[in-house]
Amino acid sequence: MTAFLYRLLEGGADLLGPWFLSFSARIIAAGYFLFSPLRRESIRFYRLLYPERCKRSRLWPWYCTFQQYQHFTRIHCDRFLARSQHDLGKGTGISFSSEGLEQLDPLLDQQGALLLMSHLGNWEIAAELLVRQFPNMRLLLFMGAKQREGVEAAQKEALRRGGVRILALEEQEDNPLLAIEGIRFLQQGGVVSMPGDILLKPEQKRLEVSFLGGVARLPAAPFVMAMLTGAPIFVFFAFRTGPGHYHFTLSQPLHLDKQGRGERDQTLQQAAQHYAHLLEGALRNHPFAWFHFRRFVHDPPGATDAKRSGPRLHPWHP
């Protein structure tokens, strides 16, 4: 969806009400489900998530994918609700409950903290509500360059206006100054949020972990930054539990002490696997809130897609 179309739909929602954006977004999501080539990856993903269920029903991964696309529209609808209510001076129109957020209080402006966000749930709403919950929080978001385009550009601009600082990496960019800036931000007691489930650039250093019987490639940067600064890592999830309501969970802190090279690599690997374990558990509880539309789970060495998930692409194939 382009930024122009998104603004057009928002304009219609301003005139007719939020239902217009919700209805239009659902139709657009249905179109993506029918025609987007990325649908293949989602179907493959849900076959890995529900191997036994998919053996009983060829339609099940297709149903899951359709639900995934439809659930994704709620991000845009809740973003519109938060913006429109804020413009009217009525807060954000979004409420939330939380578990574990109190752990951030003693770290602000002192030790700092690193939040591992995921493409599971709605991290954008979470970022906006976090800075409102903690007025003294200085929040820095890392993201990829593509996230500045189209609809994402409009949404990130709204976050900037809310006091969130954003650093974006261009593809093929290898700028160590951005990493240094993040490290300094942590050392000054700020909170750095980084995606834990996607590589921000193609050649980024990665850690391979076990996930859904396959291999997931996670960025090493968050874990390295935490080790260098001593800042604790928290795995953060924000799930929609009802209309206009979210539930935030913050894991127990993960501390990565500086060590020798051999021990360091092992510590980074263990930390990444711990995050993958928490991500997989949250995914099983909220399967349709997975908004990672490109390949995330790769085949383990010696395996093939045909052996692991079957060669069928359409449910009506024999």
C-alpha cells in the first residue's frame, strides 16, 4: 500500500469514521492474500508451525495465512485510532495492561536497557505507549531503510513527533557510526529498541538458532551491543487482546558479561537461542499476529523443503 493510498483511506475515515479504514484495509488484505507472491512463504511457515494439523487438512495453512493478512490490518486501524484521538486531545484511544514493565524504572537514565522487538504483535503502538507511560524515557529505534517507504514512512514520522528517535540503515550500508551511536545512547541511560527477528541489511553479522525444526538467522548486533555496554536485554511483546486494548510483556533481564573470544561467541549464541525460544512460545500463543512475510525459517543442513513441508503448493493438488 502506498503512502498516498493510505492517506486517502485515512481521509475517508476522518469523514466517515474508523469503520471505513477497517473495511477498506480488510479488502486490500484479501487482495494481497489472493495475488501476492509472498503468500507462499506464509503458507510454508504455517506448515512448519502446525505440521500435524496440516497433515489432516491441506486448507489449514491457507486459513492461517488468510487470518494473518486480516490481522495485519489491525495495526493500521489502531494507528489511525491513536492518531485521531490524540489530535482531539483525548489521549491515544488505546489502553494497555502490562507484565514486567516495572523493571524498566530503575534503569532509565542510569544503566539503560535494550529491548528486543519482534514482528509478532504491534511494536509501533508499543513504542508510542511506552514513551507516554515513562515520560522520562529516551527511546531510540533501529529499523531498516525499506521501513521508511510508503505507509511505514507516515507511521514512523508519527513516532518521531511523539519523541521517539529513529535510526534507519540503508541497504548495503556498513556505517559503524550508527552502532557507536546506539552504544552511546545505552551508556547514557537510554532505551534502545532493535528488531531481534530480522536482518536490517543483507550482510549483517548473524547468529543461527533452532526454530520450528529449522534454522532462523538472527542479527548479532543487539546481543553484541548489550555485551559491550553491560545493558540488560529484555524481550518485549505487545499483543492486541481486544478492540483498542493491548497487553505488554517484558521478559526477565538477560545480562551478557564481557568474556574471552571463545566464551563470548558461546554466550552470544546462547542468548540468541534464548530469544528464539521466547519468540516461538509467544508465536504459538498468538499465531495470527506474526507479521514477518518473508522467509524466516530456513532448512537445516541436509534437509529440503519437500522433505519437511511437502511439495504441495495448492490445497487441491493430489
